Amino acid sequence: MINKKLYLSKNIFQKDIEKETPRQGYGEGLVEAGEKDENVVVLCADVAESTRCSLFKQRFSERFIETGVAEQALATIAAGMAVYGKIPFISSYAVFSPGRNWEQIRTTIALNDVPVKIVGSHAGISVGPDGATHQALEDIALMRVTPNIVVVAPADTIETKKAIIEAAKNGKPTYIRFAREKIPIFTTEATPFKIGRAEILWESKFPQAAIIACGPLVYEALLAARELEKNAIEVLVINSHTIKPLDEREIIRAAKITGAIVTAEEHQVAGGLGGSVSELLARNYPVPIEFVGMPDCFGESGLANELLEKYKMESGGILEAVKKVIIKKGK
Amino acid sequence: MSTLSLAELEKKANEIRSDIIRMLQKAKSGHSAGSLGMAEVFTALYFSILNHDPKKPDWPERDRLILSNGHICPARYAAMAHAGYFPREWLWKLRSLGSPLQGHPERLRLPGVETTSGPLGCGLAQAAGIAYAARMDNARFRVFCITSDGEHDEGNHWEAVMFAGKYNLSNLTVFVDRNNIQIDGFTEDVMPLEPLVDKYKSFNWHVLDIDGHNIQEIINAVEHARAVYENPTVIIAHTIPGKGVSFMENLPEWHGKAPTKEEARKALNELKILKGKIRNGQK
């Protein structure tokens, strides 16, 4: 059942639950971060409207810097500004930043250990009709393997806003990625959020498996949990919005309680949240794991829901993975 | 800022050059040609141009010097040691385990190094970022950036050239070490850069073309750049790679090589004779 202490939306399972693109939360978070700290600046690679950093531009035009379609310059100019003392947020699509400019991020942001906030919009397969070229499915891996970088994939627009506001204050290179599509707003302003702390959204008395998810698939995991409950299968659902540093204590605890894990993310199975969780558990408490994510292939054009279904990343796919991992555990 | 005479600056450049040879020989690896070629530029910067305090490397009002082509850091390290940033003995630990003097310079390991560099084409954008941020805050310091000619092959560099031109970053002055060599050979064979002056002009930059071994010209060019309020300035400094050591000059194979003990001995001997000429005013 839903964890009541997290003040999730009362409409969480209503058909008419309000939806919003997390990009909106990004724009609103930027404005609030900008109000709180005048060192916050926003750099944009010709995607102000589509990433909604235009909201910051409208409010603080003097702190908004347009670099043109030049993601390598985007990262390196921001690195210079951060070396000087600013807190730059850099806006682009995840495929291009941190995709195209990975080495610049590695050397001038991560190795320098300066607080540039890399914001990758349009992440995941749900980018849809634009096709494989624009569906970032490797970005978490790129950032997670790079020392010093904090990696966050918030679950809805409210959580995105909170992540942006907290990232502005954490003093670290930070990568925040989110999807383009509208996602049910299932958290509220009152829902606790802290980078590095996973939250158990769905609890059970005798859980047989734990679903650890990030980004838009957290909501899909909750839908799967409700469906599984009807079939008398009890699970935990953990929102692991922070992939690095992983909430190790919570995840090891879930493995000990359930003995079976499913990870779910709009990302390649290799190197993302699933990789991160399995590295942790292999060292500390090995249990069977099933991975929901892209199986080492590229996406294609299609509607978001069509693609999520095709690649088994919606609630149905998560549900099947849970059943599979429970069988594995029983062997 | 020091008050060294021109002859004293030339002597200083010669000392820095000698220390570059010593460091590289001890490290047994590193980049000789570019480091030697930029001895005068680093000397002019650290001993005449920069507004800085070696005892307070974090002084907020200091001029910023970004070295984009990080591989010529032996020249920067030697100049910093002579300027008093750290004891000269540190130079002999270049590239060794635990040394603040990394093979390519790192911001977090050596105070006074503004940013980590080595991967080419990234320095100008960072310098432009600092210059832009400084202007936002009405800060008075100036930003200097040293780039190699070879790294002009990098797209990132030209993205930054466009950016600095667009925003008229007149507090930014860039040196191009125009020594005509890169790892695979001469720049005009690997990937032609000429007409370089025209390229920068067309990107809305103020361009100066100088002899990169003439300290007076270097100082004058920077003074000139200070008076330009409309554009960033690029100083194309023509240098001889390996300058001062006859068997290294103008040879691409010395780009990424360190001298052996015997080669270092010969090189230091040549530099000693040169020093005598400077003292006697024959150079």
C-alpha cells in the first residue's frame, strides 16, 4: 500500500490525475534557485523554449546566456564561470549534453570539481516520434562512471523542481535528467526529497520483491505494485531518484527483506540504475535481479506509450519482471 | 608586478628555459618544444604583465591566466616557481607520484593553476566563461588565455571564438603560440590554419601579430589590448618550437619528447652561452 508518511497525491491512482512535463518543474526550479542565490546563472544551447529554461530567461535575462547550438562550449564556458564562482545550470537535450560534450564535462567540470549543473532534458525512450537519434539511453552511465558527479533522475515535475533547487546548493558537479513527456504528478510539495536518499513509496507486510525505479518509471512501478497486490503478490516500490550516490543502506535493506529485486529505468540496462544496484548488491548482499530498461539496442520513432510497451518499460513489463524474479528466487 | 628591466626579463626567460630542460630530463617524459618556445611569453606574463600575488594565489582581484594547451605546463611551472608560487625544488618532481606538478596541470593540486587543462580546445571557452562572469560582476581583473596553434583544429575552440566575439569580451586577451608544429607534423600539412589573422578578424576579434620571443613586443601587445574596448584581442605570437636549443628548434619530433641526460647537458650548455650574450648585450 501507499506509504502515507510521504504525502503523495490523493489522486495518485485516479484516471484524471493531473499530468505535467518535468521540464516545467525545471523552469520553475531555476527561477526559485535564482531568487535564492544571485550566483545562479543559466546557459542554454538554443533550446530555451523546449527545455523551459525560458522561464529563468524571462525573470533574470541578465543571468541567462545563450551559447548557440554548441554543447562543448556550453559545458566549458560554464566550467569557467564556475571556476570563477558562479553556479551555472547548462540546458540541452541529454543526447547532446552530457552526450556530445562528455570529455569536456569530465575534464573541466568533474576533474575540476566545480558546481556546474548539467541538465539533460528529453531523456529516455519516451521522447517518442523524434526517434533513436534523440532518445538518450546512455546518459546515466556516462555521468555515473565519472568521479565527483552527483546523478539524479527525478520522478515527476514537482520532484524535478525540488532537485533543481537542492542541486543549486550542493556545491558539486551534478547531472539531472528528465523526460520530455507529461508525467502524472503523484508527489506533492510536502513529499520529502533529499538528493541521495531513496524513499519507499509502496510498502507491504511480507514483500516478495522490491522494485527500485527512477524517473518516469517510478509511477509505472506503483501501477504495477497495485496490480500485483490484486494478485496477492506483495512488493516494495523504492524511488531511487539519486543514482549516485546511491542510497546504499535502503537498497541493501530492501534486498535483505525481499531477497529479489527489479530495477526500472528509461535507460540502457547496462550502466544505469540497474547496473548501479547490482554492483552494490553483488558486493554486499547478492540476490536475483531483473532489469527493466533498454536491452542493449537503440529506440525508434513512435508514440511514447507505444515505445514503452514495445520495450516492456511500462507497468506491464515491470509486473512481468517481478513475477520472473520471484520464480528465480524460489529456485 | 615586478620592475625587471628588459635585459633582466630576457635573463629570466633563459633561466626558465634552463629549468624546463632540467625538469623534463628528470621526468624522462613531457613536451619540450612548446615549453621552450613559450619561455618569453610566460616570463612577460609572470614578471611584467599579470596583476598577481604568488603568496595569495586565491586573491579575488588577480588576473586570470588560463593555459589551454596544458602540455606545455613545464614552462608555466618554471615561471611560477621563479615568481615565488612554490619552492623551485618542486620542479624536479614533475610528473612523479604525489607531485603537485602533474603531467598536465590540475586546479585542485597546485594553487595558482586556475583550471585543469590538457585535452585541447577547451581553454578558451573557460577563459571566456570567466571573462563573461567577471563582467557580470563588474570585476576589474583581466583574463589571459594561452592556446597552441595545433589546438585550433578543435571545434570547441571555434565555438568559444564565436562566443567571445558575440559578447565583445574585451577583458579577454588570448595568445596563440604560432610555432607551426603539432604532433603529426607541421600545422599547414596536418590541417592548414592560414589565413589565421583573417579568421579571427571575421569572428569580430581584434588581432595582433607579433614576434613571440621579443619580450618588449609581448608587453606592448598586451598594453595595446588593454586599450581595446570593443572586442576580445588575440595576439598571434610567432615562436620557434624548441627555441634556444639548436638541435630541437623547428623539429616536430621534439613536440612530445624529453631530452636524455646527454641531450640535456648539451642544451644547458647552449643556454649558458646564450645567457652570457644577454649579459653582454650581444643578443
